[in-house]
Amino acid sequence: MKGPILLMLATTTLAAQQASLAVIHARVWTGNPAMPWAEALAVRDETIAAVGSDSDIQKRIGAHTRIVDANGRMVTPGFIDSHVHFLMGGANLTSVQLRDARTKQEFLSRIQAFAATVPPGTWITGGDWDHQNWGGELPSKEWIDAVTPRNPVWINRLDGHMNLANSRALEAAKITRATPEVPGGAIVRNAAGEPTGIFKDNAQSLVQRVVPPPSPAMQDRALDAAMQYVAERGVTSVDHMGAWDDLAVFERAANTGRLRTRIYAAVPLDSWDRLAKTVAEHGRGNGWLTIGALKGFVDGSLGSHTAAFLEPFTDAPKDSGLLVNTPEDLYRWTAGATKAGLQVVVHAIGDRAIRLQLDIFERVEREQHPADPRFRIEHAQHIAPSDIPRFAGLGVIASMQPYHCIDDGRWAEKVIGPERSRTTYAFRSLLDAHARLAFGSDWFVAPPTPLEGIYAAVTRRTLDDRNPGGWIPQQKITVEEALRAYTSDAAYAQFAEKLKGTLALGKFADFVLLDRDLTRIPPADLRNAQVRMTVVGGKVVFEK
Ligand SMILES: [Zn+2]
């Protein structure tokens, strides 16, 4: 009897309290399997006070309640983007924009135009260029030297696995033809052995280490820009994959009440002992800023031909990618972190990389029997068919970015061939094998727009629209499955399912009002859906 009595008391107390915010006449997709749909919800301060019928919620409306009439539109739990590089994304918003530069000429003219706006000597970073846009020829320092004579340039490919330096940046980093290669990376050289300006994976550190760090004020601006940008897209929480220094930026925002996005911040896996000490001394934070996760890397990316595969690339028969860390180190770090009760989150893209990390998780599982490790593989893009059931078997969460699928899908088959493409971004196969999916964007790498991610997972229509029926259509999933991967399962993936991810009594009032019901429109229309309002902790952070 204990349960019902407590529930009754709770209801009576809450009924006496007026809602601060009420949404009525809505199609509320709660994400709660016990009551998947509702008409209305009431918020009191930071949490949800009630979810139910319009008449239930009317009772909680008083003189001080803000009423939002949804007019039959859809409300969902706030989206959780499970993989972002938040400060980089924010910083890039204020830098040169190359993502959609379609030709070499456009690439050059945008860099030239941007360089004219910054003082001489200032480093130009960010960019997010994509050489696939103009047919695949890699840019070089010769391309950009003439348009950037006064500034060092260090601009990244949109996946972050390649960077382009101009000659001024190479001088600053003292890079010459004599500079030796770096394990787990590559310095691209011309026929004469001269660096072209392109640095892949670990070799990026050669230049990165001389790029001046952004000032605290610049970082605060980047964070504010990032929070605003994702709020406009319905994102209320992010899993940030970053560095220790980033924590100071988030803490500053937390302490001054500036946070508008909930942040689960991961730090590098090889620093697990430092995180263990920090957690022991200071705890894991609160609902706004939480630590406890460690991010590692097994391999590079498909677009840079640095993802590690069991067989060579179809278009480069001598090359099967690379590991950016040794299996021994990855095991040692994973074991240490798990023993310390921390969450291990590892980037693995190629089938060899994914298998390697699954093997490590399996071994650690066998050796330690951790109670609830919630291991994650980030990206999990190209899985060998026999490894698909291992995700559910080991309880490994597949943290994937559906937008990459419709982006890479334009050219991936050229790189890995038709056979391996069948279990590429294998959303359907993973769900059918009872694995849990957590969706995200990998922003700055891709736009942090869950509605585009849902469109991508449901339609698999590549960005060039060459696959109207979907690229590898067998791997499509439903709207509600995609929603779960952006809400309740994403909350689970950061140990926060008791606090958020569904719309239920007592959970954080994090939700989104959309302009249409995603479950009642043709899938192709999903990409036209818009966010009308975003609420985090009961506060409206975006509205149009
Ligand atoms: Zn990433």
C-alpha cells in the first residue's frame, strides 16, 4: 500500500500548486511506454508537474501560468545530442564557413573574404571543408597561400580527421620536408617529398600545438553561440567529447547561471586516473553539468581513409586504414577506467576498429564483472555482420550519427564496396538484435539538428537525392525508434534516464514543440519539420 498512498499525497500537493507553464491541445509524444501519448503537460519550476489530458492540465492553470496552445502540434522530450564537440562547434560558428563550398573557387573566395575581416597575424581556424564537394582533390597550401598572405591558416575537414595549413602556419610550426612522420597519422607530401599542408589524424598535433589557445572570453562566446544554435534545433542536452580545459568553460557558465543546455562532458580516455580523482573529490556534478565519461579513439574516419578495416579499401587496395592507439593501451585505459566506475566511450568506425574495441569490452567484462558499465562505441559505422549481435550481448550502446549516413552514403560505396555497405550505419540490424542506439550529430562534423537526423535514419535518402528509396533501405528505422534514440535511450547512454529523456512526472521539464506531427507525415517531409519552441528546465530557451 505504500506506493498508492504516496502517489495520492503527491497528487494532492501538486494539484494545489499552480503550473508555471502549461502546454495544451498538443500531441504529446511522451516516450513513456506506459502512456506514449498525451494531450497536455504542466510544468512547475524546473520539472514536469503533470502529463495528461487537457482537462487534467486545465486544473493546474492559474493567474501566473504561461499557457502555450499547441493547436494540435507535436511535443516531444527535449532532444539529447549524444556526440558533440560543443566548443569547437560554437567557435566554428564565428569562423570561416566552408562546409558547403562546392568548388575550389568557392573554397578560395570564402577564405579570402574571411581573411579580410581578421587582423594580420591572427590564426584562421575551423572551416569544416569537404573535398568530396569538388570531386575529391585534396586542397594544398599552394591553393590558399596567395589569398592568405598575412594570416596563418589551420582549417579542418568537416570530420576533424584532416587539417590544412598554409605556408605561414607551417613556418610557425617549423614543419619542413625533414619533419618525420607521426604514428597514427600522416603528413601528406608532394612528389618532391614536400609537405602539401594536409595533416591527417595524429599528425595534426604537429601544427595544432602552436595554435594559440582561445582566450576565456572567446570560449565563453563560443559556448553561448553553441547553446543558442542547438536550442534553435530542439537540443536540450549534449554529450560533449572534449578536453579537460573545456570543463572550466562549462563551470564558469554553470556558476554564473548561463547554462541553457545540459552538458555531459567526457574527457580523454588516457586521463582516466585524473577523472577518477576528480570524481572522488568533487562528485559527478548535477543535472546541468555532469562528468564521469572518458572518450577514446581506436581509428580515424572513412572520408580520410584512416578508419581501420579488416580488408583493404575498395579504392585503395594496399590500404586498410590505421589505428590511432595500440590495442594494449586501449585495453589498459578501458580496464582502469571501468575499475574506477567511469564510463568508457570509444570512437570506432571501421569493422576492424569496432571488433577490436568489442573484444576489449568483452575482456574487461569477463575480468571485472562491472555492475553497470554502459560501454559505448561512438560512430559504429561499418560493423562486420558477425559483430552486430555482440552489441546487445555485451550491453554496448551504439552511439551513432544518422546524418553521416546520408552524407557519406553519397560516396561510401566507392570506398568500401557494396558488400560492406550492407552493414554500414546498420540501425535496423542493431535494433533487431536488441542493441540500444543513442543518436547524435558529431557537431561540428555535422549539423546538430535532430530533425535532420530523424529524417536520415527513417529515409536514408542521401543528401544528393540520388537514392529516393533510401541508401541500403533495409537499414531504415521508424520515426518512433529514431525519437527514442534521441531521447530516452540517449538519456540512458549518459546514466540520466531517471532525470530526463521522457515526459513524466518529476522529470526535468525539457521538451520541444514542433510544427508538425512527425508520426503523421510522409517520411520525405520530415526534413521540412521545424522547431517552434524549446524548453529546458522549465525555461523557454527558443521560440519562434
Ligand atoms: Zn566526434
